[in-house]
Amino acid sequence: KQFFLTKSASEPTFETTVKLLTKSDDPQQLVYGVVYEPDVEDAHGDFMDAETIEKAAHGFMEEYQNIDKQHDFKTSAGKVVESYVAPSDMTVGDTAIAKGTWVLVTKATDELWESIQKGEFTGYSLAGTAEVEEVKKQTTDNFNNSKMYRDINAALDAFRSATWNILDNYAVDDSTRIEGIRKEISELSALINSFQT
């Protein structure tokens, strides 16, 4: 079972579970949780950068601040008492928190606090809507973007090799060598023109 933090009443496009960082004997019934850490993949292979996390954290505080149970959008499970984006690397209890991480603190209702004590709720679950932006791997992008450059260099290397072979062939006269080089130039030109831009 989970303790749910709901960000949007519209159909969620993402959901992530958050481990609670709380002391079982806290008389204030404060429930700490890391909502989202920058550049760390969640269970679905998605991640957010620090800027996007900050935008989500601020939007949550401006528009929603709704804490419910099991994404029912009705049951009050407590109140948000703190929400912040870590300004630097830090620790909460025994948990290391990276700069840019969204941390949420809620004051649980008596009923929910009792459920947390029993282990019936073990984390927040952030649900909301987000635009999914596919991130291509940089190595693949760099490789694909430099393909034409590599092809032109390979064509020039092949041309140089072919022309040196022609020039080094002393068994033929100069006019034959010049004609061979012209053919190689024509072939190189056709090859370069065939590259897609």
C-alpha cells in the first residue's frame, strides 16, 4: 500500500513511488519524502532534470497542494507544511539528498499517521501530467551527425590512394595518368554528390 501525493486531477501520464523519510515516534506526525531526484531514472525509465523538477514543485505549491489516499482526489490525508528544492547536497536523517531534489513534508492526519506506524503506507506516489520528451543518447547523435563528414573523408582518402597509385605507375605515359586522375576526380565528385544532406 502507498501514501499518495496527487499533483493533478486530470488523467495522470506518470506516476512514481517515493520512500518516506520519517521517524515513527515524531510527535508532530511530520512525513518527509523525496518526491523526485534530478537525472535519476524512476521505475518506468523516465527522469527529470533539476529545472523541470523545480517547475513541478512550484506548480504543485501554486495550484494543488492536495494530499489524498490512493489517488481518489477526495480523501484528505494531511496538509503540506514544507515543500522545497534542495539548494545543495544535504542529508535528511540517514538519506543523502542531491542538489535539485524536490523534498515534501506533510503533517499526517491521526488516522493516516496510525496507518503509517502499522506499515500500511510506505511512501508518496506522485501522479500527474507531463510532456514526455524522448532523449537520444549523445554518442548516437554525435555518430549520426558526423556521418557525412566521415563519408567525405573516406572518399578523399580513397581518391588520394587511387591518384597516388596512378602517379606511381611509371609503366604508362603522362597523358594516361592524367586521364586516370580525371576519372578519379569525376568519380569523387559523383560520390560526394550522392551524400544526403
